[in-house]
Amino acid sequence: MRKFFFWFPMSAFLLLIWMLLANALTIGQFVLGSILSLGLVLASQRLRPLHGHPKKTLTILKLICLVIVDIAYSNWVVGILILKGKSAHRTPGFINIPLDIRDPHGLAILSCIITYTPGTVWSGLTEDDFILRLHVLNLKEESDWIHTIKNRYEANLIEIFE
């Protein structure tokens, strides 16, 4: 039953994209798009050996809001740094952050969050002891970045996936 709830929204989304790209609302395009979207969703199931099952909807919404606010704020800060030019006194650097999260889906989302945020880049993860290597455009206090990653993002992702 759970698979049906994944197939239907994904198939509907792909069908919508198909109809928009076809730029025609004909029954033939609808049938062809339905067959292709269901076929792609069924074929893609074999490509995913692990399936993530998020647990807490409110935590997901909270994390989405935090990420949107952080991305907007980071855009503002990076924009100011760029506009100031050489007088901005940027201090780029690398930070090593030990991670507690082990779920591959949570790690993937954490990497996306970090990489989508301007001024930060996920530059590596050791597989032995799960230490994240993070590059920051303007590194002033390492403890602030460690606190942000661990408490704002990782804690919520652990609650969602583990």
C-alpha cells in the first residue's frame, strides 16, 4: 500500500510535466504520458536499493522553514561580501565536523542543504568516522558553524530519518 502512495504522486507529477512539454491537452498525449510516467516510476524502483521513510511531518516542515530562512540570509551576506570587494576581509577556510547521522537519505539531504546555501560547500565525508569537511567562504568562528550544522540541520534530520 505504501508503494502506491509513492507511485501515484510521482506518476502524476511526471504526467503533468509531460503534458506541459507536449503543449497539447489531447487524450492521446494524456494516455501516452500516463503510460510513460507509470513505466518510469516502476523502472526507477529497481534503481533505489534503500527507501527512505521520513517519520515526522512537523519536523520536516520546520526544517524546510529553517533552510529557506538560512538560504535567504546567506544570499544576503554573500551578496554584501561580494559588493564590498577586497574591503570585506573574507576569511575562507575548512572545518571538520563530526556527524552523528548515519542514514544515507539524511546525509544526502544534509549535503544538499549545505551545498545549496551560498558561501558553504560540502567538500568531503570520511566513511570511517563520519567527519564532514566543510568549506566556508567567510569563516570567523568554527564553533558557530559546528553549532549550526549539528543543532539546526543534523538534529532535525536524525529526528526525521532515524
